Amino acid sequence: MTSMLADPTTESPIPAAPLSADRIVLTGFMGAGKSTVGRLLAAELGWQFADVDAEVEQRYGSSISQIFLEVGEAEFRKRESAAIARVLGRRNIVIALGGGAPETLTNRLLLEQTSRTAVVLLDAPFEVLFDRCVLQEGAAVRPLLLDAQLAAERFRLRAPVYRRCAKHLVDTADQQPQQTVAAVLKLLRA
């Protein structure tokens, strides 16, 4: 399905410019809107959507926090890398990464080496992201939300990794999800 825009002079739909990517990967800290924007973006494009955290949970039958408790972070990251490799093997897909995925070298290399893949950082100040997370359903199961200082430190450490990994940046601080979708599409059609 091709996304359509309205021609302001005739109000008739005209085809939107084609994308230069077969895969759009959304990265950023928790609360950036990766899953929400990813679903909307995929629907807008008529593409598949994959949330890497959900892929891992479904494959192993446990929540991310439970997997961390049962097998530790190192094993979780291996499972996450395998899930990323699987979804990157598809075309016409929008992928929402977990917040920590870009910290793993294997994941960064997968993103860099998969052709026709656009990595977009959804960014906002830490305070905005943290507040969004606290308001989300299921906030109590996110370990980082129990310690704001730890979360702020994790954000500080991850920010440069996100920026190195992404080819595009969209500031989501003052945007609704649909506005972020429009901003991502504008970047990728430029």
C-alpha cells in the first residue's frame, strides 16, 4: 500500500514520495514512543510491525523483567540480538528496539550492515521520557522506574550510543504520536 498525500490545488490524492528504506528501525530511551509510533507508522505504510521486546517475550513465554531475573542480562541480550536479526530479515517492516538494544555491539553491527535500513532516534529530554513512562500502563514492572537517579544515569550513558547508531533524529518532546509519524516520513522521503 502506497501512502497518499492530498494535492492542495485539487484535493485529489497523489502518491507520496517513495521511501529509501525497506526497514525502519526506531530507537531511543523508554518512553520515546517507539512502540506507539512504530505501530502507527507501520499502519500508515501498510507494513508489518515488530516490537523486539514483544518478540523476545513471545518466543520465551516470559516478560522481559522475568527473563532478566531468570537468566540475567547477558543471556537476555543474546536473545534480543537473535530477535533483531530475525526481524531485520524481513522487508517492509517497522521495528521498535528495546531501549538497551543499541548498547550491544552485535546489535549495532546488525543495524549498520543490513542494507536499506533506516535507523531513527526518537528523542526527548529525560524528564519528559520518565514522566511518560510513569503514566504508562504496566509502569510498575519496569525496574528502571523504581529509581529515577539510576534511570537518569542510564539515559545519560545511552544517549551518545543512540546518536551514533541512528541516521535520523526526531524530537518527540512536544509531539503527539501521529505528528512523530509525519516527521519520520518527512525525513525518510527527503
